[in-house]
Amino acid sequence: MARSMKEVHTINYYPINEGAARRAKEMNSFSDYKEGSATAEYRAMVDKAAAIAEQQKSRVDPMYHEKIDHLLDTYARKLAENMNQGFAIDARVPSVMIAGPANFPVGKKEKQNWARDSNMEEWRYIQGLLDKIRSTGMGGISADDPAAIEKLQKKLDGLERSQLIMKEVNAYYRKHGKLNGCALLSPDQIEKLKASMASSWRSDPRPFESYQLTNNNAEIRRVKARIEQLSKQAQQEFSGWEFDGGRVEMNREDNRLQVFFDGKPDADTRAELKSSGFRWAPSVGAWQRQLTDNAIRAADRLECIKPLSGEKPSRLQKKPSILQTMREQGEKVQTEPEKKAPSGRDAER
């Protein structure tokens, strides 16, 4: 059934700096700027992304619709920021065709090209959000998903229910020697299981073989472990730190570990960050990656962001606060049994 117009998510268009777009055009071309063309280009791209989002929502469970809408809004916002930043960069230095070769600011042009490269890297990341929209609801559950624990719990409930049903069906078959009449199965399920057992190479086939129960149980343990991991991560208070030349912040809202440098890091530092999974995000002015235990371990190996204290970043996360330590010690004192003074013969020994 087609979705009604009321069910279609409202698209948020973010403002495009037409003045900056005009200046960028004038600094790089002799042709006139067409008023509103930058905004039209931006909106056309967002409309295309919205069509992808609506198509994906028609293919997946409604529980994923909110995440798809959030990704679409993120795409629209970051695309506007990236385009406006690109216009500002292009307007910094005129092209050699406009300015002429005499006294051309070569140094400024090089800096402009570096800024363009960084902005293009951000552009590629933003376009990658379209692939995230296309894959939402089609595979695993991302730790970035605000409802990840809820979705994993729903998956766990289904797995545990399947495990119980498989055991009960096998017990019914052992008792009655047939599947007909088993209230846990529909007629279609009964016929499919009977056909599967008939084609089995085993001498004594069962509705559900041991390996099926074993595999399902292993998946139950895996999902439980992931729920526990994400629950601990949600409760963990990550701590940032300062290093020589900048600072590291833990952005829990965006689920990112962010590195801010006081100035532009050199080529070796940038290469080191990239090899450790960090990506430059011009929209926030930071090198960042997803905030996970792996990100903290990666930070442990990076000399360029080593804390001023000399400790490893992972140690900073494990160190309890003074208040927490006092509370734990107080609880320990209260729970310890009182020791009675020895009396009689015990006192004399």
C-alpha cells in the first residue's frame, strides 16, 4: 500500500549563502552569477536524498523510519554547511584568469587549495550518508543508533522465543512421533518441517536439529554480550584531555571522539590520525571517529595527542573521581561486619 502524503517526512532545507556563492563565482569566472542557482542546486540534491529515504522506508520495518529521517536531516544540514564553506573558500583568492599572473598570491592560493581538499573530503563523507540511508534496516544494528539497545533487546526476545519453540516442538515430536496437532506451529510450518525431515540424510531426523539449537543459542549469547557492552558504554563517563597543541573532547551527543588542534597539524600527524581511523570534519573543525572502546585504544597509540599528564587515554577513562572513591570507601566501611573484642581465654592467647 502506498504511503499517504501525511506520512511523508517533512524535509528541512537549510539556508544557502547566496552572497558567498555570487562572490565565489565572480572570483573564478567571467560569466554572471544566476541568482538563486546555488540554493536550487542544494535543494535538488536534498530532494534526491529524500526520495532515497522514502524508498528505503517503504522497504523496512517502521522502527527504522526515525533513524532514516535523522540521517536525511543530517545530510541536508551538513550539505548546506559544506556548500557554504566551499563558497567561502573559493572567494578567498581569485583564479589566475581573473587576477592575472602579475603579483599573483601563490602562497594564499596553496592554502586555498588545501582548504578545498579538506572540504572535498567532507563532501565525500556527506555523500556517503546516502549509502547509510540505503542500508538502514537491511543489516546489523549500528552502535550509532540511539535505539540500538532497544532494537537488540527486541532481537534477543525473538531469538529466545525461537529457542523455546524449537525445544517444545522437538519435545512434542518425541512424545507423539508426529507434528500434526502441535499448537506451536501453523499448518504451513508443519508441512515445511515434515518436508525438511523427509529429505534429511539423518537416520533419525528431528524437526529442529542440534546444530540449529546450538547456533541460535550462540547468537543469543552474542546479542546479550552486545547489549551489555552498549549499556556499559552508555553509562560510562568518558573524559577528555589536553595535549601539547590541542585538546580531545568526548562528544556523547554525536557519539564521536573529537581531536581539536590549536593550528593545522603537519602532514605526518594527519597521516597518523587517518591510519588510526580519524577523519577530518570541517563542519566541527575537528578530527574525529566513533566514540568506542576501540577509539580510546587507538588514542593510546597516538603520540601526537598524548595527554599532558603522560598517562594513556584509557587510564584516564578508568580513573574514578575523588567523590566516587569516597562513596565506595564509605559503602565498604558500612558493609564490613563489626569485629568483636576478644574475651576470656581468646583474650589471653
